[in-house]
Amino acid sequence: MASKSFTLILLILTTFLMAQTQAQAPAPAPSGAVNLTAILEKGGQYTTLIKLLKDTQQLTQIESQLKSNSQGFTLFAPTDNAFQSLKPGALNDLSDDKKVKLILFHVTPKYYTISDLLTVSNPVRTQATEEEGTWGLNFTGQGGNQVNISTGVVQTQLNNALREKFPLAVYQVDKVLLPLELFGTTKTTHSSEAPSPKGSKSTPEIPSVGKAGGAPSPHGDKKDTNAANGRNVAFGLVVGLALICIEALH
Ligand SMILES: *[C@@H]1O[C@H](CO)[C@@H](O)[C@H](O)[C@H]1NC(C)=O
Ligand SMILES: *[C@@H]1O[C@H](CO)[C@@H](O)[C@H](O)[C@H]1NC(C)=O
Ligand SMILES: *[C@@H]1O[C@H](CO)[C@@H](O)[C@H](O)[C@H]1NC(C)=O
């Protein structure tokens, strides 16, 4: 009699535990990593931009930050023609630090669709923004779907969207977005500032792309905790049931 009851208890326990194990759903596969190089290569006219993104380490920064950043990013991608129509030397005269700033100026720490940009409040923060209101971009709507973008130095239109899907939007621009902070002065401030020693191989400090993105959302953890709570409750039920059965035997 007693052994029969124990067998019953074991059977119940085993059934519960097996149900538990099956209830633990497998972790969802990580959403496909965004390959920015592939997006730009497919566009076919962004070799200068790709090189700059690589030289300044921002390609890997953006790609890795995209995995954890909950706001996404928007990249304004100047074409090769846009770089070619800069004043000769405009790019090469920039120090490494300033090249990084120039690239960061083309990235916003937030994903914007075209219709977001039609109604966004100006100026929009970029990855280069330090103090509020600096290194910003202004957007103005042009009727239906046309967006103008202005830096205070250059104005151009957003053209083709190479990608418009969270977490990354990439829009073609036909001009390099020259920030007021680097190109605003009309008088050419030709290097009276200390030239950086060519020999020193110190890598420029590269601001983290994800800085403004905030902490990653805690949803994953919360879900785990809930699941764990569920397990505990179920386990408690099983133990309670077993205890009741044992009591009944006495
Ligand atoms: C991204 O795409 C480029 C070009 O298509 C390719 O060479 C590279 O291996 C890809 N990177 C990853 C991580 O898949
Ligand atoms: C951008 O827009 C803000 C707010 O309308 C304005 O104060 C600022 O002067 C504009 N900057 C440029 C460069 O157009
Ligand atoms: C928008 O940009 C285009 C070309 O860059 C320019 O011709 C037009 O005047 C701009 N419109 C406004 C409202 O700034």
C-alpha cells in the first residue's frame, strides 16, 4: 500500500518536472546582424564613405552598437561624387580626430524614417553632439515626402533610402554634411595650431556610438525572472502535493 502511494507520488513528480522542462522555451534567435558594409557596397557609390568609416573605426562601432542600442541609428551617406566635389584637400587637411567628428556628424543616435524627419524638432542630435545644440542637423519638410537637410554650411536633399528598417536607416545625400563647427568660419584658419606629430601612432579617441542610446532594455531579464518564478511556484505545488500524499499515508 505504502509503496504504491510512493510510486504514485514519484509518477506525479516526474510528470510535473517533465512538463516544466518542456515549458522552458528555447531562447529566440538573435535578430540578423546588420551588415553596413554590405548595404553601402550594394549602393555602389560609397567607396570613400566605406573607407572613412573603416579608417575611423566607426563601421565596427556602429555594427556592434546596433546589437544593443534600443534607439537604432540613422546614417546620412554621402556619395563618392559628394566627396569629389569638396574643395581639394578639404578632407585630407583634417586631423584624425576631426575626421572622426565629421563621420560622427553623419550619424544620429536614433532611427528616423523619412516621415519622422518631416516632423522632427530641430536641431537633431548627431553622434558628434557634445553640448546640446552643437553639431546638430536641421531638417525641413518639402511638401509630400521630400526632406531638406541643413548644417548651416551646406544644404541638400535626402534622396534614395538605401535602408529604412529598424534599427538602421541609411539615406543617400549628394553633399558631404559639413558641420558649422569645422567648416563654419570663412577665414581659412591655416594651421597655426600645433600640428599633430606625424610619427606618433596614437589612435584618436573614438567616442562610443552607443553613448546616447541609454541602457539596453531589461525585458530579457524580466522574462527570465518571470519564468523562474513560474518554475518555483510549480515546484512548490509538486512538493506540497507530495507532502499531502505522505501525510495521508500516516
Ligand atoms: C559584410 O558584407 C561584406 C560585403 O558584402 C562582406 O565582405 C563581409 O564579410 C560581411 N561581414 C559580415 C560580418 O558578414
Ligand atoms: C536649426 O534650427 C534651429 C531651430 O529652428 C535654429 O535655431 C538653428 O539656427 C538652425 N540651424 C541651422 C544651422 O540651420
Ligand atoms: C531644399 O533643397 C533644395 C536643393 O538643395 C533647394 O533648392 C531648396 O530651395 C530647398 N528648400 C528649402 C525650403 O530650403
